[in-house]
Amino acid sequence: MGHENPNPATVRPEDSRFGLDAGHDQNGGHGKMGYGALALGALGVVYGDIGTSPLYALRETVLAATGGDTKAAVPASVVIGVLSLILWSLVVVVTLKYVVLLMRADNNGEGGILTLVALAQRSLGRARSHVALLLGMIGAGLFYGDTVITPAISVLSAIEGIKLVTPVLNDYILWIASVILIGLFVMQSHGTHRVATFFGPIMLVWFLTLAGLGIYHIADDLSVFRSINPYYALLFFRDHAGVALAVLGSVCLAVTGAEALYADMGHFGRGPIRGAWLYIVFPALWLNYLGQGALILADPSAIDNPFYRLAPEGLLLPFVVMATVATIIASQSVITGAFSLTRQAIQLGLLPRMEIRHTSEQTSGQIYVPRVNLLLLVVVLILVWSFRTSSSLSHAYGISVFGTMVVSSMLAAIVIRRHWGWSPLATGALILPFFLVDVSFFSANMLKLFHGGYVPVLLAMGLTLVMWTWMRGTKILFDKTRKTDVPLLELVTMLSKSPPARVKGMAVFLTSDPETAPASLLHNLKHNKVLHERNVVLTVRSADTPRVVEEERVRLARITDDFWRVDMVYGYMESPNVPKGLAMLRKQGFKFDIMSTSFFLSRRSIKPSPQSGMPVWQDNLFIGLTKSATDATNFFQIPTGRVVEVGTQVTV
């Protein structure tokens, strides 16, 4: 069953006028918090993923260069070359592209792949905005792939350290990892605000530990400092051309989580995120990788697990526990990101309505999406039991990470050229180097397509198809029903000349098109033959900005003494609340009492049609999506006791 407006949050270019002056401070709405507190919070939320990459990144990259033989001696040139590749990837991809460049491309303080879509849409206009939207769908699909792989590989890689503590537990690694992951996803329904304050300090200790252990082992072989020179990265490609692509496919593991810097900008602000990276995270990662490299050069047998071999034997068990906690925090980061991305996609008209629960009264960004949480858990457990080791899962990782980065570079080029107004030459000079790096990494990871890389590809293809079907089906449904719609002003004129019986109170009719009479209004007149004393035709829309200032939230237009048109606007990071929005009209002199108001919704039964413009299978997919959509009453936070639903049937 579908509602009259299966997805009311349709992005339109003209909506960009709403909220352009939204007061979103640089700290992402946390203006009362200090710089240090925000930077500490960023350590716990933003850098969990990239902060746990030393568990597996160097090991997998060196093994890719040596053919996967953990018993063979590792040439010094390979270790130095791999270290140089990893360190300069952190510089180019994370520091220059994300920290320096992309974090400037914010939408009222918000970042992320769908923020780039919104900015690109605004710049391209309605005629060509579908290009940006399609890129956004692909990028979002790949991000979801990263979301399911990160918890699986992070927790597995941490638990695998148990083998070094006691081989007896080796047969129980998958079970231990599964229990931890189930507990993590179950915890989501209770919200993370109570434990979030511990994430930052824990990750600070984690990064200090990474740096300390790295420094402790650098003295094992000081020649690792040669890796600071990018010449050795280029030299590696010359001397090991046969394995260069395979090595690139593993180097990318060191920069997983870079997208989080940009996506979480709205939560902590540009300054604290940059500061945390430049002064804590990057130095700690750099020192740890140097320490691992020095250890491998001094003891080639350490290649089986160089990260855990950094720890003194007596501290190995606490180190495994700390690593497990860090990977849980890293997993929490991407799960939270998936919830935020889902809400943005719903508001941008890419997905059907879903139940969204707010888990914090103080922070609107802390949300829980039950359906997404369950789907993520199921896919994560399937991955854990299918691939069984973090090394096997690493093959599936890079495609989703760098696929998203390629898309972000393309969208950034549109934003810089159109939104910032740079010349084509300047835009190309800035973006082309990053784009070539991203494409190189992505191409290298495509070698793993049949060894696990198909997982994020299939996920991205499936999700892109779902989003495209939803957007296309919504438009077809809108166009079809519009042909039979009655202009609202024409209906009001008719009712003025021949008024029906009146009942007390106010009626609110929700519709996606304020120019035509809502089907629920027509059916109420047809079957009940009555009209309320006051009638409001309400349209809820989504702006292409993350938030809308309260002064721009609601607009009231009088049609007659008993008919009004209300336009209610929410940013794509906000959840619509119709009663609260209508209550704001009191400041404009409009009387609103929830207890004397009835909300009328049209519930549609949709049937497939051979002339729909989509294949029959896609029609059925769209119909299935409309049936799965969360009830409009819950989505708009309308009291269920005040809602009247009217059923209609329509073909799509």
C-alpha cells in the first residue's frame, strides 16, 4: 500500500532558496563545546576506521608484494617501498584531498557524498542534475558496502590476535567475533550518546599506544626513515612492476575511513577534525607503520602479524583487548554513518520512508534506523562466516573505498567548476591528480573482483538499482496522478459557490503538489459530503541544504477565509515533525490546536501497468518498496489518533 506521496521529500532546484543562510556554525552545531573537546570527540567517531587500519594494512601490502609467502625473507627494498607508498597515500589521499580540499566543499557545515550531490545539483540546475544524482546513488551504494565490510574485517583482525596469546582459542575466533558484532548491533537501539563520551579518550590512548610502540621499534632498523622520500615509492614501481597493481590494491587499506573525515564534518566542525588529524592521528599512524617496517626488517618472521608483534610479550593480551575495543569503536563509526546516510537519502528522494528513532534529546544527529541496522547485521555475519579471515576480507575492501573516492572526485570537480566558479583549466589542474590517484587505486582493486571484490560491487549495483527505481517510480506515479488531478484554486472556487455541510475544527490535507487538490480532500467531499471550518493544504518538502532556520521552516498563504496553503521545509539532515511545524504558525497569527485538528492522508494501492515506462519487474520492485515504506503518520510524527486515511487505487 502506498501513500499519496510515497516520498514527499523530493529535491527540486528551487528548494535551494530555503536555508541558504542557516546558522550552522563551524563546529557543526556544537558551538558551546570547546575546540579540544570537539577534537577529542572526533578521535572517537571520525578516526576509528582509519585508526585501526595498522592492524592489517602493512601486513597485507607486504604479502601482496612477496606473493603471500609468510615464510620467505622480505627484501629491504620491498619494505621501504611499501612504507613509502603507505605514508604518501596518507599524505595525498587523506591530508591533501580530504583534509585540505574536500572539507572546504561543505553545505552549511555538513559534508559527505550526498552533500556533494546537493551542491552539484544546485550548480547544474534541473536539466542536468540527474547526472549528479546518479553519481550520488553509486557513491552511496559503495559506501554501504564499506559499512558492512568494516565491522567484519576490523573485529576479525583484532580477535585474530588471540592466536598469539593462546592457540587454544583459534577455533573459536569466528564465534567470538560474531558475539561481539551481534552485541554491537543490538546496542544501537539504545543509542550511543551514553558511551560516546568514552570513545574519544579511549581512541586517544589507542593512538598514543600506536605511536609509542612504533617509536619503541623504529630503532630496530633506522633505515625505515628512507621511506619518507617518495623516490622509494616510485622506485618500487620500477623494480616490481609485475606486482605493482596488486600492491596498490592493498595499500588502499591504509586510507580506509578517509571518507569519514568529510562525512562527519557537521558533527565536529572543520577545525577540530583537521587538528585531530594533523597533530594526533597522522603522526601516530606514521610512527606505527615505521615501527612495523623496522620490526619486519629486523625479524622477517614478524610478517605473519607485525602489528601485534610490536607489543612486548607480557602486554600482548591487554593490547589485543585494546585493539578489540578500538575496532568496535571503528565499527560504530561506520554504522552511525550508514544511519545518517540513510536519512539523507530518504530526504533527497532516493529511498522510501523508514522508521527513524532519535536516541538523544540533546543531539539530533544521533539516530537509529531499525531496518538498516538489521540488514547490516545480517550481511556482516554472512561476510564473517563466508570469508572467515581478515586477510580474505581485505580483498573485498578496496573497491568500495576507492569507488566512493572516485565518485567524490567527480562530484567535487562539478562543485569546484560550477559552484565555486573556477575555470575549467584550474579545476582540472586541481582535481585531475587526485582523480588519477583514485582511479589507479580503484583499478588495482578491480584485480580482486573475483576474490571477494564482487561483494561491494554487487551491493552497490543492487542499492543503485533500488534508489533509481524508487526515484523513477515516484516520478511516474506523480505524473500519472497529475493528469486526473483537479486544480486546487478551481475546487475552492466551486466550493465557495456551492458550499457543502460544515463541521467544526481544522482539517490538514497532506500532498506533494500544492497546486492540485489532494486526493484525500476530494474523497472526503465525495464520501462524507462535509467540509471543515478551516482547511489546510500542507506540502512537506526537503531543501538541498542540511538544515533550515526556524524562520524559513513554515510559509503560510491564504486562499480564502476557510482555505490556507502551508509549505513546510526541512533540510536533508532533519526529520520532519508536522505538528511542531504547524504550531510555529501561531507566531503568524494562525490558530492551531492539535486536539481539534484532523490530518487526512491518501493511502494508495498501486498496481503494475504495461505502459508505465519501466519494465514489469521494475514496476513490481517499486510496488514492493512502497509497501515497505514507513507509514506517513510515523514519518511525519503525527499523533495516530488524529489521522484519517482514505484509500484509492492507481496503476504505475
